[in-house]
Amino acid sequence: MTLKTISNAYISVLDLVPVNEGGTSQDSLNNSVELAQHVENLGYHRYWLAEHHNMPGIASSATVVIMTHIANHTKTMRVGSGGIMLPNHAPLIVAEQFGTLESLFPGRIDLGLGRAPGTDQMTAFALRRDRQGGPENFPSDVEELEHYFSDNSSAHVQATPGKGLKVPIWLLGSSDFNARLAASKGLPFSFASHFAPAFTVPALELYRRNFQPSKVLEEPYAMVGLNIIAADTDEEAEKLATSIQQQFLSLTRGIPSKLQAPVDSMDDIWTPEEKHAVMQSLDPKATIVGSKETVKENLSSFIHETKADEVIINSTIFDPKARLRSYEIVAEVADEE
């Protein structure tokens, strides 16, 4: 299968494994397998899963377990974490887990790392009770993780599997911190434009300007996350998008919930102030909603502005069949180039 590109940027998938109102986590995991197989056949490059905790609408908390499941049900597509929230884990455990994945699925595994806990502070404490881990230790934790993957035969503590394996490490970010760190270490960088659109271009410019070539990369490589809700008409897509709008609204209110069915209008649900807050996160530049023609125009513009080497697409859609169709439409855009 030839990998598809749009404006010379590869297209990939970010899956949060959304749990629908009235549905179960089992339903969500089954939907993710169907989606992974669908996009692999369409020519998508990667399928990444995100670590979140204590969120009733997201079933991707055991990220490594789901990665194994997805990789088992696909054949060639790269499978990765977008990301593993490193403050929640001992680097040795991460190295062993991803060394095992790489041993099971050689040449198909990506390790994306984030420095936030992916949850609230109380849950973060429950995840790592010793309090030694945290965002402030992220750079040293990354170095420790790299050490476990190196072929250092003299080290007293070694990752088995893990030692000597070439598992690609990506740094993820929604601000300039990991942009700087990825640049200094010569690592690929993925920016979370799908929920922090205002910082996208400055972070990418900083990353490229400060990039130091390494054994991993000679030149910077930037992937950018965005939301795409595509349908056969603009009107249908706009209705489907009310589900992700309700999801962000529940986060704004501090009461995360399962993914809600689309509604005809949000005006009876949110206040003007809440609408403003939600739409700041779902900026139209990084949350593209519409028909194939609309997606084509706005996605090409987004790639041109960000100069992204790759875009990783999150399509938070209530109806699993409509979600499959959304990714299909993006692939059709690629086919028409």
C-alpha cells in the first residue's frame, strides 16, 4: 500500500478511543480496531493512541495494551503512542514495554512522549505515588529512557527487551518546552494543534530554528495534530461536530463526560462565554469541519502555513460509521492531488 500525502505531508490517525453515551469501553475498542484496519487500507501512515486517565469518555488509559491489540489486527501500519505521559511512569518500565512491542512488531512501533500527566492532579498522584516523577523531571527521564534503548553492555540496570532496539522516540507538546527539547536532542516533534492552535506556528518555528542534527535525524521533522470532521456535505459535518463541541464544553465545565450524540444546535446548551472558550480550543484552522471540498481547501492551507511534514488527524465523531467515512474523505482528498 502506497502511503498517502496531502501537499507532500503524510496523513496519520490519532485515536482517543472515545466512549459514547450509551456505549461501553468494549464497544469503543472494537470501533478502534475497525478504524485501524480501515485507515491502513486507505494508506494512512501511523495510528497513534493517547494516554488519558479518569475521563469517562476516553478508553485509552492502558495505551500500551491497546497498541498491542491494534498492531495485532493490522499488518504494516506504524502503531504508536501519542503519547505516553512520562511523568506517570518509570522510564525503565516504558523501555521494557516498548522493547517488547518492538520485538513483537519489528519496525512498526513509535514512542511518543508527553510531559503532562494527562489527567488531574489527584489522579496523577494515584498514578505515581512516590512524587518523584513530574513534568520538571521530563528531560532527565527522556535521557534515562534513551539510555535503556542504547547498546550499553556495561550498564548495571538494563531493559530486556529494549536494549539496543531502535524504537523511534518523538517528543509531543502544546507549548514551547518540548519544541526546545526536541530541537536540542535532534528528535522528531509533534505539536498538539488540535487543542492548542494559537501556539502552533511559534512552536514549530522555534523547533526548526534551534534544531541540532543527531544520529536520529539530520533535519527537523514536524508532525501536527488537528481535528477533522468530514462528511458528504458541510451541513452534515457541522452537525457531527457538535459532539466534539459538547466534549470540550464538558471539560470547560470541569465535568468530563462520555461522548454525546450530535445535536441540531449548540445554542441551547452553551452560554456565549462557554462558546467563546470552546471555540478558542477548536479554532477553525486546526478543527476543520465540512465536505471534501472544504476539507481540501482548509487542510492544504493548514499544511502550507505550518510546513508540516505530517498531519495526525483526530476525528471525534459519535457514529462509528460516520467516523470511518470522515477518514475516507480525507484519503479521497489525497487521491485527487
